Amino acid sequence: MGFNFRKIINLGKGFKTSIGKSGAGFSWGTKGFRISRSAKGNVRTTYSIPGTGISYSKNIATKKGKFKTLPIIIAVVVIAVALIINNKDSILATLENIGLKSNSNTQESTPAVNDTTPSKSDESFVFVSASGKKYHLESCRTLKGNKNKLSLDKAISEGYEPCQICKPPVK
């Protein structure tokens, strides 16, 4: 029995570092997958079923052995695809905000100077969720899952209130 020391520091975005008697190691991952490098230089992948305690670990490199990159590349691609699928709406909204993608679902129109009658193209649209009581812009971060497109007039007449986060038009 000897003296041991270990301190794990969460760096955010899935990164952790572990400082112990043998040195410092680091890891990156999310629920269900983690890749780590120990202080001794060993690299390991761990796959798990969250909440069950069931996991599978495999050393993919040792200090003496060759580093096997294929499992790492596959794992990074799988995680990237999962993150993109889960955050599709926020990624699209970010692309719109920086001007890389135009929003094809909403139409911005400029009213004619002499035209006093509202036309169909001047109508504003907002989005509501099935269970919500507020209406939103399509890019609102609080609007998740199924969303229904309504005209602004219809949303107001049905009792929906404007979201305080995305600040949709109020008429």
C-alpha cells in the first residue's frame, strides 16, 4: 500500500485532464464514448451504455506499440455526425447569422411605397410548438422538435404570445 494522488479537471466541451503521481493524462468524449491518453502514453477508447455501468475498453496504442488511427477516425466521425444531427437548427441559425446561408423558408419583402392594401407576400410568418404558448422566429434556440408555421395574425388571434428570447414581430 502506498501513497496515491489523482485530480481530474473538467476543461469543458468533453475535455478532461487527470493529474496524478505518474504525470498528466487527458481525455475527450461524450456519453457513450471516450478516448483517453494516460500519463504513461497509453491510448484507450471506451464505449459504454450510459446509466447501465456496462462498457467496453480497448487499448489502441501503447508507449511501445504503433498507434492505430482508424478507430479514432471512426469515433470522431460518429461523434461529429451525432452533434450535427442534434444541433441542426442552431447550426443553420448560426450560418444565417454570419451570412453563409440564406433562410429559404421565410420571405423578406419590401412593401411598395404607394400600395396601401396588404398583399399576401407582406404577411409575416412565425412558428409555434405543439405544446408551447409562445410564437417564435424559425431560428429560435428554444423552439425544438416539431414546429408549425402560422401567420403572425393567426398566432396572435389564437392567443400565442411573443417569445422573449428571439423577439419575433408583434405586429
